[in-house]
Amino acid sequence: MKTASVGNDFAFYVPKSNLLAKVFPAKKQPNPSGFIKSNFKRTSTVPFGTRGALVATKFITIASLLAAALECGYGRRAHWTSQLMLSRTQCAELAQYLASRLELVFACVEQNGRSWQPRSFYEKVEASEKVTLSFILGGLGAYLAAHEWVKAGGTSVKSFLHVGIYAKSSAGLGPLVTFAPATGKSPDFLVETQSRQWHVFEAKGGRHGSRWSRLCEGLTQLDKLPPIGLAASGASAPATTKVCVHTGIDAGNGLSIMAVDPPGKSSSQDAAEPFLLIEGAYRLLLIVEAIQLFNALSGRGTVEDPNIAGWTFAKTSLSEDIVIGIPTRFLKAEKSVRRDLGVFLAVREFLERMSPRSDPRTFGSRLRRSVRERLRRVNQSYDWLDSDGAWLGGVLEQFSVEYVPGQYLIQCANVLALAATADGLALNDEERKLIQVPATGRVRLLTSGGLLLSHSDLGLPDDEILEEPTTSRG
């Protein structure tokens, strides 16, 4: 394989036929390469929307790679909890982990010409450490492929939700693995587009030699997924597409991204219980994550941008030339947003641990006692709540004393006014217009949570820059 000199390779595959049974491999596929090559073909257009053209080679800017690393989150290894939401110590530790994670990525990959590839020492890295890097780079590849995929369909990414966020903003309860009962696992990412469609992405990474088996593994995880929708309306539909993305990582070669898309609907999907998301919850989780990322990376002091009022900007600890920005109102609202989400997550944690044999007549008192105790323990290390507890008491009084499965968390989100808070913090039209104005010699883009990234990429033709969408909501 030759090293790409003008960008990194992207390849997209779709089934050769509509025979659903053939495009989902058995759990143990004896001939992964043969299975993929027999059942899938390379495509230059997406199978949905405006069916636009897909890229084959793309220059990936530093800002794009950084956005991918930030948006891919922490995977299955760290899920949002009420303690994490409210604890000063845990927030600081997680921020430090994030900074180290980004440093690991940029320490192990470099631009060779216009292609990102592992540095020359990569082949000497210990095998278990390569597993960690493959996990991270696999997520980055899925993010980059997802943006190209939906852009070719005539839309853009509105929300990029990693498993740690969408699992905690679902209306239902139970172990996370119930999202994909066929394999006992859940996909890495849910992608919401501006056109209100949902796409599911599973990320894999590693050596090119293991690509086919990893793709088959991912396709198995994408079989029999439930329909997806928003809890506010209760409406759901099968994912528009569900895509497994493998990022090939070999020393001396450019990172290469291969995406395989089976049909959006599997044969047994109609009877599956819908997976409904509470929009206010995941939008605020994205905002809190953006705040946390800004605090973690703004290591060189704040700077001014006279063209965008009401934002706070800073040079990052990664590079003086990478500037990050965030709406100042996000920072001012951090305490109240964390407080509201802390209560919401504490309610979820009580419901997930509640015994099905417990007396329904004492449900209300047990819930209130549990939430108070959880937040009291956290509040000893970080005073996010009112010192007299008056606010919390007023909120708990509004929670129903009757438990209705599938509805209780929606009711709690309504009491806490999560959607209204998210709407109040969302980016407005004027901000979006200002951000969309090209900055001379710089690439600018937004994450789903509203974090603005800017980096100089002088002398690059516009059509070689991996453009990211300016999201309509912060």
C-alpha cells in the first residue's frame, strides 16, 4: 500500500443486492474478506437524501481531527452519572484525562504531505497500547466518515452522540446493551441530521490486515437495531442508515477509512421496542461536555475576537495556533445546568436500581429520599445546590409519586425544564452567520455542543478542506 500524498483515503460500500439475510454476517464469519467482497460494492453516492457524491480522498485539517477527538467522547468506559455531573474532583480528573487522550493522538500521528499517518515509531509501540490508540482513531474515522456521509445526502450533522450521552438521555431504562439485543452490545454513535433523520455508526480501528473481520464484527452489531425517535413526540422510525467504519492504521501508510452500510432495516426490526431520546437531556449533556472541554484545553489564557461578541476564546494547551471558543452564556449557566442534569441523572439511577417487587405505594418517598441522599453526598465536595436545599425540595415535590415505565424520565425532564433551558442557550441566527463568514487563512468549525475550533490552514484549496457543519443548536 502506498502512502497517500494528497489526503487520506475514504471508501464507502453498500450491498450488491437487497437480500437482507446476506448482508448481516454470522457472529463468527469464517471468511470475512470473502463475505464483504461478495455482498458489498464500492459506491460513489449515498443511498438516501439527494444521493450526492462521496469523497475518495480528502485533506483532513487539524481542526477537523481535533473536533473528531472531542466529539467521540469516552465510549463505554465512562458514562455520565450524577456524581460525575456534580463532583468537582471527578470533573477535574476527567478533564485531565481528556487532555492526555488528545496528546496521545497527536503524539502518535502526523501529517506527511497532506496525509495523516502513524509516526515512524508506531510499529514499535507495545501491542496493548496500540489497542487503545486503535479505539481512539477508530472513533475519529467514524466521525469523519459520518460527516461526509450525511453531507452527500444533502444535509449536515446536528448532533453527534457518543454512547455515554445517548444512553443517559434515553426515555427507557435497563442495561445499555438492550439497544442491540442481537449481540448484547450498543453502537458507538447516534447521528442526528438537520433534516431530523437518525444514522447509526459503529467504529472499528486497527491494522489493515484485520479490517475484514472487524467490519464483519461491526455489521453483526448493527443488525436488529430498534427504531429511533424523540420522546416528546413518541414517533420513531428505523435508522436511515447504519454504518460500520474501519480506520486502517499501519506504520508508514496513511490512515484509510472504509465505511460499509447495510440496509437501514433488518428483517426482525418491526417488533423491536423503540429507542426514544429525551432531546433536552442530550442537548444539555452536549453543552456540559463542551464546557468541560473548553476548561480542559484553554491552557494559554483567553483571547479576544472582536467579530464575534458574547463568546469567550482561548488558545489551547495543544498548540498556540489552535483557538477554541464557547458562548459566554454557557459558562455562566454551568452551575444551574449541572444542577438540573444532576437531579435528572440521580432519578435515573434510582429507577435503574429499583426492585420490581418494591411497594408502589412508597415509590414517591423512596425516590425523594434516594435523590436527596445521592446529591447530599456529592454536595459535600461541590456546592452546586442551594445551601438550604429549598430548590431541590421544590423540584422533588413536583415529581409524580406514581411510576409509569417509559414515561417517568420524560416527566422529570419536563419538571426540570431541560428543553426550555437548552433552547435558551442555543446559538442564535446572528451567531451562526458570524461563524459561517470565512476567517482569512483559518478553518473554523463547531462541535455539536457549540464549541468553536479555529486553526490556520494557509494555502489549501477550499475543496480539499473537510468542512464541518455549523450546527443550528448549541
